[in-house]
Amino acid sequence: MTGAGPRVVGTPRATVESARHVRGEGRFVGDLQLPGMLHVALVRSPHAHARVVGVDVAAVRSVPGVRAVLTGAEVAAATQPVFTMAAMHRPPLPVPMPALAADKVRHVGEPVVAVAATSREIAEDAASLVRVRYDVLPPITTPAEAMAPGAPLVHESLPGNVLMERSYDFGEVEAEFARAAHVVRRRLRWPRQTGAALEPFGCVARWERGSQELTFWSNHQSNVLLWTLGATLGLAPARITAIPRDIGGSFGAKFWQPRAMVVCALLSRATGRPVRYLEDRVENLVGGDNHGEDRSYDAELALDEDGTMRGLRFSVVEDYGSAFVLGPINNAEPLAQAGGPYDIAAVGMRFTAVVTNKVPQAAYRGFGGTAYNFMLERLVDAAADELGIDRVELRRRNLLTPDRFPHRTVTGNVYDSGDYPAALDKALAESRYAEWRERQREARTEGRAIGIGVVTCQERSVQGGTALWVMFDQEPGRGTTAAETATVRIDAQGTVRVALHSPSLGTPTETVAATIAAEEFGVAVESVVVSRLDTSVAGPAMGPSASRLTVMLSGAVAGAAREVLEQVRPLAARLLECAEDDLEWDRERGGYAVRGAPSSFASLAAVAALANTQALSLPDGIRSGLESTFTYDHPMATMPVGPVDGATSADWGSFCPIIGHTVHIPVVEVDTATGQVHLLDYYVLHDCGTVVNPDAVRGQVVGGVAQGIGTALSEALEYDAAGQPRARDLRSYFVPTFLDVPPIRLGHLETPSPFTYRGVKGVGEGGRMAAPAAIAAAVEDALAPYGVRVDRLPLTPEAVLRLLRDTPEPDSKEDPCSTTT
């Protein structure tokens, strides 16, 4: 290859998607208008736990504009329950999740009746006329209640409310703890949250009676809905077409199959008209299908006298809510980064999952990794304090060093690359850490509580297919593919066109695709046209999740581009009247040149014109067109080895081996009179391998940090003793605004992965992966003179005041920075 030319990977430029969104020209579900479209309103349960003893819809059917009414009994007669991971368990778990409740409701907000009318207003007015009679049952609102002897059953098909109990030892856990000089223990609580997307879930279903085919337009996150929805509706997946719309944010909350898709499909089939459902904000918070993790940890870290970490073990109790949507993936995936960035030789997990009368849990940005980082980093800070070692120094002593990569972890996963000591050093320098420590000392003499948090965390990325079922029994035939597909075509005018085979998550995937194509062909990024295919023609594509799409799309687009370049070669040889072996690709000029004679040059546009318009001039055996579809498989994925379920010594193989790394250093000031936490500064050092687009990376990190600030300081979906949600709108579920998020200062360290295109790694979850742990550390540091220990989130003003109330007054003679500077 000659003429390396300007590199477009890593060059700052506005993201491709930005322009239309800034102009307000997004294409959301709410913007779609189809002739004759009906609108759906759902009647939802006011009770957390009750039997449905009667449904009266007679008054609704006579309302002008109402075209159909659907009850839970009718849904049960026409479909299977919504397909969840319960069906993938062996044996399948009897935890049904109906699209509409028929005999029993299991959480406040569970849908019971659907009304389709010619407008949303008519549908909502008509829905208010539905009369449902309930026999109210005692609700289960906590794991302790769920596990109590004789507790009411959330699902009568189960012998109890405990769904799963698993124990795994990775390495010699007991031996490492037995020879440790110190064992640090903490009990930690992680709050239930949700992804408060710009647009809550929405879909339009259209049933074609003649062809017996179903088309969906939705802001769903993944094409995985096809086989799950087909199983629910009893329809071959090939007869279901999904057309992606702008997603308006998902963060995992639109990853699985929302119940409303089933409802809209049945209503469209009944009426012969397209049917739209748009979830409103209250429905999303109170009855949305997917909340995030809801868990508690009892965790221990074993260390030598000098602070060397030997082993980690923990028990985790997970509250799944009323169903088993994604199963234990939120507990399995974090074990891809089980030891964090530290050299920990053994990890043990004891896992208990229960059902309660709450909204089902699915996923929220990080697939459980954010809570896991919180647990591990809280233990590391506790160990530093108890051993009298500086928190930064303890981390430095235990970080994996560059000579250890690729590094096989104790769980079997592979860390591809990294330089964690260099990342820490750079973060301390660029964050002005020493300067902030000095300002902290000065502030404390004035009675002000300033704190600095430091955490060093992993961002596992590029989830493999085995991650979905490593905590289930192994079974032949389970999916292990987590591929991504792209099509690259050069048209007659020489324009490079890229077609993506999966929907958008709101992340800049079009920018990634355009950048990679431009890098391969030597054209301007702005000249590459990117589109998306619907599922009727799309190839294997898992879509966006687990910080995977930059790596996977890069591999897919580059693979297709290189195959197209091979198609270009014989045509360029024909134009230049030379042998193919005499050609070399000149990326700077975007074409093939004759080796040693650069003036003999065939541009990409000239070759494209020949390929697309001059069939009679093509060499023998070559067809018209320049196009390739390339499916890129997960890099470095391996199968689990040996026993998995219930194993005493487990090896889960390499299932998330592309590992990003981040250091977060926030500075906070706590008002001890009001409990308010103010963020004074926030620095992030992120290593996502080779940076494709700095603006895109910044957007991902800053957005993730903002969500992590919400996790740390304000967001929680809590329930009272009756199972009623306390947060019903954005006046009681406090999402951070721009007033709450300080300017995020971002630094990069690039340690390219040896296994991916140009060394790229994932970046989509790194901001949130570390922010809650970092802010918890900063608040604890600020309140160190008061003896405060932060073991749960969020740190609302009320929570901070409780911490201060429950701890002794500070000792003014003691150096408050002695163990944290």
C-alpha cells in the first residue's frame, strides 16, 4: 500500500447523526403516521398483588372511535406468555409473563386491558370506563419477605419465591482467605433504577391479512425480538419484519421484548389496521417492563499484611421483580471482569435470585457491571482505611502491569491489553489530584467538607453469545453467536454506501461505519452514505449492547470493504492494462496505481463506473456491481470449559475479552447542614483502545457519567410496604439536569487491542461503570472526619443527613486526611 494519506480513524469531527437530531429531524416512533392508524391505551393494575376476578368492558365497546378491546383472557387464548430467559433454563422455569394479566396481577402498573381507538385521547377516555374487580393479596416487596417461611407466592407454579441459587468458586477461594492476614467485610446496597430514555418505548404494528405477515416499526434495541416475538405469537420469525426507528435512548431498557408489542400485534390482526402504542413517562416508571438491577452484597476482600489482594468472595441477593426476563446475565457478565484491574487470584460468588411484586428487572447500562464495580471499589477503599494505606497506593500495588497482557483471569475470561499504572499516573496528574488534596486541607480548616474519590475500573465489552447462559446448565444447541453484519457497496457514481444490519441505540454507529469505510477506501467520511436494513433482508446482527458495536461494526465494515477492494483489483488491472500483481492500493488518492509508475492510476470512481455500467467490458467471469456483505464473528470468544452450573471450581471461558479501563476522580463538597452533594470537578481517564472518533467517545463517556451521577445521588425506584412505587414521574424520580452535571474533563490513554480492527475497544458503558463508585468514594472522603461510611446508594440529601446523624462527631485532633491522601 502506498500513500498512507491522512488517517481518518481518530480524527475529531462532528458525528454523522448529529445534524438531523440538532435540527429536530429525528425519525421517532411518535413521528410515524400511517393511514388508518389506531392508538392504544392500557388499563394497568393499581395493586401490587391481586387476583383478577372480573373484567367488564361493555361500556367501552360503545364509545365512538373505539375499534377494539383486548382482555388478558383473550391474549391468553391467542398467544403464549412473553418469551423470556425462563424458557432457556433447563428445565424451563414456570414464571409466566403475560402480555396482559388474565388471572392475577403481580405488580403495580401491570397491564390488564388494552383499548384501540382512532386517537390516543379517545383510547384513554375509553380505558377509564373499564371496570376490573380485584381480590387483593399480600404483596412481597423485599427479598427478605420473599424468602421468609410461609410467604405468599408471587407465582403459584413455583414452590417458593426463590428462583435460583448458585455457588461458584473461581480459583482456590477458601485457601486464599485462610492464609490472608486481613479480611475486609462490607454489606452493600444497590438501588433499582431505569433508563429514562428521551422517548419511552413505542411501536407500530401492521398485520397484512393477505400475506399473513407482521411488520413492526419500533424503537426496540435489538433484532432479538424476532425469534422471541415469533415464539409468543406462534408466528414464524420469517413472517415478522422489524423496521428500526430512532431509538431515543435505551440503555438496556428496550433490549428484550416489551409486552406492548404483543398487544399491538393482536390488535392489528383483529382490526386489519396499523396500531401504535407509545409509553408515557408515568407508565415507563410505574409499569415499564424493564428496570435495572436491585441487589445487595455481603462481600469480603482478603489481603496480605502489605495490602496485596489475594481473594474476593461475595454473596449477592437479586430482586428480579415479578418475572425472569433476562435471567442471571446481570450477575454473569460482571464476572468477565471479576477481579477488576487487580491481580486477584480467587473469586467466589454465592447467588440468590428471588421474585417479588415489582416491575420485572431486565437491564440498565452496564449489565450489572456498574454495581459490581461499586462493590469491588468500596471494598478496596475499606481495605485501605483498615490497613492504614493510602487509597491510591493500595490500588497501585495491586494493578495488573502491562507485561501481563493478554491476561487470562481467574474466571477464564481474557483481558486483551492495558497499562493500568500509566492510566492511574496520567489521571492523577491531569486531574490536579495533589492540588485538590491541598485545597481539601484548607477547606477543612474552614469547616467545609470537600472530598476526592479515586476509582480504577474495568469496562468489559463485546459480549459473546455464551454470556446469556453461562449461569444455566450447559445444553447442546444453545446460541454462541454474537455476530454483526454490514454491507458495503460502491455505486456507479463512485459513492461508498454502507448498510447496517442492526438498529441504532442512539449511539453514533453511523459515524463509526462511515469512518471505517473512509479509512479503508481513502475517501472523505462525509461522502460515505450510511443506511439501515430492516430485518427482512438483514443478516446476523446482535445489535447494540454491552459496549460491543464499535468493535463489531468495525470488523464487519472493514471486512466488507476489503472484499470490495479485491473486486476492484481486476477491474483496475483491466483499465490500466497491467497484471493484478503489479497493482497497489493508494489510499491517499483512493484508487489503484501501478507499482513503480504512480501516474498509471485508476480511481475508485472510474472502476465503479466500469463495474456498474459497462458489463460488456468486464473481464470474463466477473459480474456487474461492487458489493460485499460481511458477517464478523465475536473476536476471541471461547466456550465454557468443564462444569458451569453449581460448580465448585468453574471456568466460563472467554466471553467478554475486549476490556476497556477507566479512572474516575470526582471532587465533591458536602453541605453538612442540608446533606446536599455538590460536584466541584470531575475527571475521567478512559482507555478504549484506538479512538475512532473523539467526539463520539466524549459523548458516550459524558452521557454515561451523567447517568452515574443520577445513580449515585438521586435516582431510585423504591416501593412502600404495599408495593406502591414512590416515584411516579420526573418530579419524584430525579434525573440529573445540566445544573447537576459539572463539565467532565476527559483524558485518553490508548492501549490498542491485539484482537480487533485497528485495536478498538468498547466505550458505551464506561462512564456509568465507574461514576457511582467514584462519587461514593468522594462523599465518604468528604465526611471522613465524621466517621461516615458509604455502603448504599443513592446519596440523596436525606440519606447524607442520616449518615451524619448516625455517626459520632469528628475528632478535631485527628488528621482527617491521614488515610486518604
